[in-house]
Amino acid sequence: MAELVITGAEVGGRLVEVLVSDGAIAEIGVRVDAPGGSTRLDGAGGALLPGLHDHHVHLLAAAAALESVALGPPHVVDRDQLALALEAASRRTPWGAWVRGVGYHESVAGRIDRHDLDALLADRPLRVQHRSGAEWILNTAALDLLALEGVTHEGIERERNGAPTGRLFRMDAWLGERIGRSTPDLAEVGRAAARAGVTGFTDATPARGPDDLAPLADPGSGLRQRITVMTAPGADVECPAPLSLGPVKVLLDDVALLALDELSAIVAAAHGRGRAVAVHCVTRVQSVLAVSALEAAGARPGDRIEHGSVIPAELIGTLCSLGTTVVTNPGFVEARGDRYALEVEAEDREDLYRCASLERGGVGVAAGTDAPFGPPDPWVAIRAAVGRTTASGVPLGPAERLAPMAALSLFLGSAADPLMPRRVAVGAPADLCLLGLPLEAALRSPSSEHVAVTLVGGEVVSDNR
């Protein structure tokens, strides 16, 4: 690999040259000793940062969402628009293939079931994913193909007469086996993230076997970023190169909530195998249960609360004493905040996606986009962590506002330790994000539009200039 010299880049408040060799930063100085024939990249006075790391994303789901029709706000806001979107999607989808919709929310047309979908699209199989990612709604044509009448599964909701309602809860793996798995095109997910300065992902979909990881490890996937993966409890999955192994992901759902001793046993088993846990917590009761289980089982470095959507203030001290990191999603404040103001219980609104209060309480905080369920651009989350305003400009949890640099730092930690800040320093991997302007100016209006060039291992993976 030829050496690369980045000239006129702002690092630590001064303009320097940075020599990149063999995928790492070899030298930083006013002038570097660059070998002849080195490639030169003009920093033009812009800030040179470590590349952003998205600490919680669902890569395959994000890729699949790009190939699906959006059926929720802001794209679709009422039943008429829902009907039009499905009609257009049906025309575009080859005959014999399933129509796939994503992002549905009850604000569009209520809590829909198979009968509602049949009225909109009855002559071909249709599945619609709820915005939460936890539920699929299928029409009758899809149910008939799956022969659900004779299937016993706790995730199948049924009418009083025993017929399926069409709503399937936490059945992604089951659906994949029945419908047939096809790997969506991951390349555009990687390209879009690279344009935003992202050089690494932690995929938070819990892998249950090698088939779940193979698409992410495929050198032909088009993903140029470094990828860390989570696995399901008890899954004995060998992590293929070039992927890195992350924590054990534990999903919690209020409708089928684990008992404290069950969750404690899962945590203890993961710790016994030398693994940290990442516990999915989107409600108050889930947060309380997760913290109680970590107390009972004993905490381990690297343990995480994922989302931390609602964290009661009384848990902050315990989280601090446990040393548990909260990987939250402030992008939802902007993207969903107006709905939260209408739907979330008043007692929970000030507890939504805490940031500043956790840091004041000694709790480490990092962030992920939760794409495709949240905005995939991490700069949206950075902006929301600073302003704490909804899309319509209404403040939501203003006491949780972070200073701009603290908000940016939510995405600057390492994959192995989200609280360990990565630096533009000699010896560090050349996973870099070059902005088109100095850092102070960029932080006055956080936006991915400021990203000029993104490098992974010293290679340019996106050039927006």
C-alpha cells in the first residue's frame, strides 16, 4: 500500500501533516518525512477526526429496508397514503415475490391486522414490519403460504376462534426459514455510512449461527467498515474474519418478560464464558429488571444497556457502581420526539434517552443509530444530543443536553470499549474522518454534510468533495 500524506489538516487545534503507512498513522507534524511517490490529500484546513463508530446498528435489516416500501411517518401518515404506497409497491414487485413494508406505526391507520391488510392488498403475500422492529403484520395470502393455521408458536397472535390475526411477534428467524433467506445488498448501507464519516459498526442483531454472520463477513458485501457483532445467549458461534466478537445480546420484551432469576442466569452464563452482555431495554420495567440482574449476577467490564429508552433516575447510582455502559439512541429524540410527546406517559418523558444526567452520575454513555429503526446518519443523533428538540422544534428532555464535543464523542469510542476515546495519534489505525471545515465551526451545526473524506485503514472509502 502506497503511503498517504494528509496536508493542512486540523488536529488538536493546529494545522499539521499526517503520514499514513500500512494502514496506520506513522507520523504527525508540521512537515512529515514522506517517501517519494506518496499520495497527497489536501485537508484544506478541515478537522481530521477518528472515524465515527456506530455502536448499535442492524446492518442486514438496514439493507433490507432500502429494498422495501416505507409505510410509516414521515413518508406515510394516514390510511390513504398507506393504500397508495402499497399499490405502488405491488406494481414494482415482481409477481410471485412478497411485498415487504417497513416502519409502520399505529399513528398511520391504527393497530392493523390481516383483515386491514387484505382490504389494501389481498392478491399477493404482504408483510409489514412495525417501526419497533419487534412485530410483523401479514395479510391472509401470506398466512396461507406459511400455513400458520397448524403452527404452534408463542409469537403468533390469534383471534378468539384460533385463527391468526396476522401479527407475529419476534419471529424474524422463523419467517426467514419459512420464506427463504436472501441477502440484501449491503453495499449502499456501507456507502451511505461512509459518506457520513462512519468507519466502524457494532451490529446488534444477535447472531445464532454462522449463517447469520456469513453475509457480514463476505468480502464481496461492499461493506468497507470494520464490523463487530453480537451473538445470542448460548450461541456457540465462531466469529469469522474479518469480524470481531462483541457482547452477548439479550432481548427483553414486556409481553414475555424474563423472570429475574432467568435473566440473572443468562448474564452469569455469558460472564462464565468470558463475555460481556448487552441488554435491550426500551421500557422502565426492562431497565429495572436488567439492572437488578446485573446486580444479582455481578457486573463485568463491557456490560451494556442497549437503548436505555427509559431509565429512571433512581437507577443511575447503581449503574455507576456496576460500571455498566449505556449505549443510547438520541436520534430518536428528533425522529420520534413529537410522537413521544403524545404517546409516552408523562412520568417517563424526562427519562427518555438520558445523556447528560448519566454522565453527571458517573455512568459511561455511547450512542448508536439503531438503523433502520432510527435515523441511519449519526450526525442526526449528535445534533439531537446537543439540542434535544423534536422534528417540529419542541424541547424534549432539555436537561439531557450535551455539549457539542461530548455529543460527538458518543461515536468516537472504540468497538471493544465504547468509552475508550480513539485519537488521531501515531500508531493508531488510519480510520479517519476529514471534515471540510475546522472542528469548532462544524460543531456549531453538526451535520454529515461537513464530512469531506472518509478513510478505513488508510484507504479512501468516500470522497464527498
